[in-house]
Amino acid sequence: MIPFPASAERVPLPAARLRVRLRVTGTVQGVGFRPFVYRHAVALGLSGSVCNDSGGVLIEAEGPALQISELQRLLTDHPPPLARVYAVVAQPLPLVDETGFLIVESVDDGASDVPVSVDTATCDDCLTELFDPANRRHRYPFVNCTNCGPRYTIVRSVPYDRPATTMAGFTMCAACQREYDDPADRRFHAQPNACPACGPRVRLVAGDGIQVAVDDDAVQATVAVLRDGKIVALKGLGGFHLAVDAGNDVAVAELRRRKVRDDKPFAVMARDLAEAQRLCRLDADAAAALVSPRRPIVLAPRRTDAPIATGVAPGLPDIGVMLPYTPLHHLL
């Protein structure tokens, strides 16, 4: 077994043909790693396969030694943006003399020992689709792709595949399936892939359990409810947000009363970075954190003219501000 830690330099291999099994460990499931391997293996003229298993990602690659070495370099030096590669371990295998490279069915071969990627904020490409009236995902609250969207929130077990997620009950329509099967598409093997024709739907339910509206009507009705000073329990990634209009003193006070939360500050979600900067003073580091894919709550000095209820952060000079990180947040 030849380990290739992510930081190690590799010695060039002779120009012979060989076959290796590459064990990749780290945060490599739910980050587009298999499509990444597939594209590079095909571009390098390698044959073999890639799959998820209980330990991470398993690759069998066959071809010229220099191309094998280049694939190993790409795995550690230039992995997908959301991936974190801990190590690549190579094991020589007998030549098979096959043709073609495939993404094959995942293997559940024992106790899982692989981290699943965290949920990631909606990417710019998906946001463009969300607000494009000509796009089939226009205003669809669950738009996502390989580069963004839910991961940890929807997974039930590993290896990470659609049947092991809460998306298992949603069968992809023909259009979504074509995207999922197309190596040139950014939704190639995106497990949460969905659209209005085949995916989850959003609905607004009143406190008495009666459904008020569905789909985009539910979004519009929720906006009206918030503007009316009411409290909304908004299901997001990882749980629920209790949301009110942050500029409404009465609504903020009522949320505090119901939560029995006298002093602890609330966070404020701003539409975009420009709006966040109108609420508080942000240095370069704070601004960079706000727009990062992790979308954290950033603590920053509140501006004296910020249109925020005093009850949001009573007696404090700072407020916690955050940006939308799901399509539903952006729509609201």
C-alpha cells in the first residue's frame, strides 16, 4: 500500500501501463467527487470505475503510469471546492485491459467511517435559475446542484446516494434524470436534484394545522403574514427558524414572550451584503465570512440608524447578521 497524503509530493512513475486502486478518505461524499473523478479519468484516457463506499471514495484506474500519477495529483491538489481530502492510498492491481470509465453503484461494506459534507448555501448558478422566468426552476424553493444545497440535513446513512437520503421518495422526472446522467452538466450525480415537476413542494400551514397555500402562493402568503407582524416557523437546513419582521417592535416583543427569551439577542437575516452593510459596520473579513458558502452569523457593530427593533439585541452595541442560504430564504 502506497500512501499519498494530501501534502506529499509524488515521484513521477515510469511510462508503463498499470492499474491501481485508489482509496480516497476525507469529506469526499456529497461534494461532487465521483463526477470530478469521472471527468478527469476520461480526459486522461483512463479506464476503470469510481464509487462511494463506507470508507470514502474508491477508484480503480488503468492506463499509462504518467496519467495515473496525474489523476493522483488532481485528487489531492485540486479536488472539488467542497471536498476535504485527508489521504489517497494507492494499491497496485493486475491489468484488466478494459475500456471506458464508469461511476458504479455504491458499496456498503461495513461500519461507516466517512464524514458527509455540510449543507452549503445556494450557489450563483442556482440563484440565476431561481430568478429567471424562462428557467424551468423559476422560483422553485428547492433548487440545488452538485456545488450547493443540502447534504448533512438530508442524509440518512452512507454511502451517500439518493436512496440513503430523504430524497429517496422523489423519483426524478425525465429532464432531471438527463441532467443527473450527463457528465457535462453541473447536476451530474447531484443526489438532491429535483424540479417543480418531480421534487418536494413548499406549503404554508396555519397554527391550527390547516393548509393555507402551496408552491409560490405559499411564499407570497408567508411574506404577507410576516408583514402583518406574525411569527412564522420556517423549515430550513438543519431545523426551523422562528421568523418575524426585525423592524417590527411589537412582533419582536411577541417572539421574545413566546420564547421566554428576555435578553438573549436574535440574529437578523439581510437580503444581501449591501443591505447587511446598511445595518452594521462590516470590515473585509466580516464581509467575506458573510458571503462564504457556510453563511455564518457574523457579529458586527450596529449602525445607529439601522431600521431594526430595539428588542432584537437589547442593550448591545452589536448585532448578529446573516445572509440567505437556501432558495426559500432568497424568495422570502
